[in-house]
Amino acid sequence: MKQYYIKEYSDSHHTKVIIIPIFDDNYVYILTDETRKAFIVDPGQAESVIGVIEELKLQPTHLLITHSHQDHVGGVKKIKSRYPSMALFDYRNCINETNFFQWNDRSFTVFKTPGHWPDHICFFEERNKILFCGDILFRFGCGRIFDGTFEELYSSLQKIKMLPPDTDVFCTHEYTRQNLAFCMSQQLVNRDDFSEQERILIESTPSLPVKLETELRFNPFLKVATLEGLKKLRILRNEFKS
Ligand SMILES: [Zn+2]
């Protein structure tokens, strides 16, 4: 597997999101720009992240944790001991439902998104409209409820729906093709509705980021209009074996 991928933005700061595959289907993300300061999201493992930081000569300043599952935090200790001045940002930094955060001359909104796990938060960078949504939303799917309620999951997904449609969504897992297989098994998505460009992205690794407007069009877990509808879909998805 390739060591990492880079999504470049055309803003004056040369913003980049570095996508590092770890384990079977996790991604660690690093947000950086021409300053080389780096913000690491969900480091489930340390070695590959440190490798990329060293290779690209980045200066890591912050760790963002969307939630405390081991595959999102497993690398924190090692990374912190390697770069002791790094700060950690997680649920404990979120006093309100919605919180604001400044980093490296840019603004972020951080909002609580329980449903998959109680301490889950999402991180939205406003200038380039970049969303790090952890395990609450996936392409053609959403997070499984481990410790939470359908009500929480539903309201968390509603919060994401309110973001600008041209937001770039970065989920922590590559579940696109399994989720699409489920959607097609239930006739929830028709492959003929995809543009050529969408088809190529779906077949790619990573299949991310995806525009929120694409998910609003195709993702049944975002399209569903009621809590009952979401409940039914989530139960069907739990039972689905690809
Ligand atoms: Zn999780």
C-alpha cells in the first residue's frame, strides 16, 4: 500500500491534507500548509505518522482526536513523547455543543456528534471547508452505534447536513465500497446515477475526500427524513454481510 496521499488546496497558504492509510481501512489525516506546522487527526498508530512528519519535515503542533476508540488514539502516547510540545485537542476541550478554535491563522468549528461513541466530536476548518468527521459519517453510510442512541446519531447527522454543500468530507475509515454494496442490495442507490468522475472516486483508494453535496445526494443515512427511517436503515446495515 502507498505510504500516503496528498489533497492540495488552492488557497494562498497552500493548505494540504495528507492522508495516511493505517491498519486495514483507517486513515490518519495531517492538515498542514506552507508554514509546515501540522495538525494530526486520529493517529491510531504512531510509526507511519512519524515517518511522514520526518519525510516532509513537518512541525507537528496539535493532535485532534474525534473520539477515544483505540484505532483513533493508539499512536498518541508515542507521538507525544517524540514531540513533547504538542497539544492535544479532544472532547475535553469542548465546553459547549459548538466550539471555536484558532490554529495557524485559520478558524475551526468543533461540534459534538454523539451516537457512535459518547465523546465523539467533528472538526470543521472554515477557510477551505474541510470536515474531519471521525466515525460518525462514512461514504454511503454512517457510524455504528456502540454507545449511544438513535436519537443522538440522527441529530449528529443533522448537524453535518447543515454545513456548506461544498465541504470536503474526510471520514476515518475506507468503508465506501462495502457501504455501496449495502445500498445497492436495498436499491437505495442506482449506479447509473453516478457521473464518470464519481465512479472513478468510488473505485479509488482513498475514495476520500468526498463533497458533502455528493453524500447529500446519495447517502441514504443523510437522505432519510425521520428518526424511524434512520433506525430501520441502521438495523438493516448491521445485518448486512457483503
Ligand atoms: Zn469508532
